[in-house]
Amino acid sequence: MYPYTLRTSDPDIQNILKLLSVNRVAKVPSKTTSIKLGMELRDIRDDIYMGSDRKLDRAFIALAPELELCIEEHGTRIDAIFKRLF
């Protein structure tokens, strides 16, 4: 299952994945983007936390501690490669 490669050309998902690769946590700007991102990541959904913060009323996504995310850019498309650290 790992390394898992996600190829996307959607600019909203690309921005979230780039932030996720640097910070390991990223804010999801809207509900439709959250649904699209969840459908893209459905194969490895157990290892990636997607949830909401009731206090601030926003959604976010976070990597599990044993995962690493590498980004490769190919023109208007990016490849997000999820790898296990251990």
C-alpha cells in the first residue's frame, strides 16, 4: 500500500497537500474541498486524520506520526507521495 501516490491537478487540493508536507497539519478551506480531498485519500484514510475543530469552526487534515509526505511538481499537476518512516 505504501508508498501511495496521489496525482492531482486541482489547485485547492494542491495547496493543502503542499502545506501538509511542510507543517504536517493543514486547514481545509471549505466543505466541498474537504469532500474532494476525502475521496482522493479514501485508500489511506485510516492513517490520515481529517476532522473539525468546533471551537474555531473549521476543518483540518493531519498526518499520522509514522507518515511522510513528499511533493513532486510536474507542470500544472503534482504527485503527492505518502511514505512510511518506520
